Amino acid sequence: MYGKIENQYGKIYIENDVIAKIAGKAAVECYGIVGFASKSMKNGIVELLKSENMAKGINVNVDDERLEMELFVIIEYGTKISEVAHNIMDRVKYSVEKNTGLKVSKIDIKVQGIRVSK
């Protein structure tokens, strides 16, 4: 699926992977996020994705002008999880809407783990 914008000149199609990359770049700028986790855990172990693969930790679903996202994140130990999640939601929503012109209707943050800073 893809995001679609129509105007008097024609149609613009935005692939879900592009939307995921925009969301990922915005999210990693938030305080308290370590990075993204893969969508599935293996034997209870969470894998921290490298920056070039961060889109694999984001699900994007576009249906009839509705853009929904799930972000699978790893949070830094010692931060308030709810505050970090709210900051991620706000920044991702703003960034995706500003860069694509699509309206975000829902963002789910799924905390897959925490990591202690060195």
C-alpha cells in the first residue's frame, strides 16, 4: 500500500517505506530513545536495528486517507517511558504530516525493551 495525495495537477504516491524512514528519522531525535527493534522477538531477545534498517521497526498502514503507524522502540533506562512515548508521537506526527501532506490518524508506540547507557 502507499499514501496518495490528489490535487488539480494529478496524483502523488508515497511508498510506505518512505513514510517509515521519515518517521524513524524524527523519532531518533527524541530524548530517551535508543533506537528501533525488529517487529518480532526471537526467544524473548530484542534486536536493536542499525540506523540504515530502522524502517524495519516501523509498520505503516494507509487506508482511505488514514495513516496509522506502529513503532517498535527501545528506550533508555532511567527515562520516563510515557513521556518519551508522547514525545515520539508528537514529533513523528508533525514530521510525517509536514513532509508528506498526509494526515496521521494513529501512532502506537510498542516498547520492546530498555537499554542501560554506558
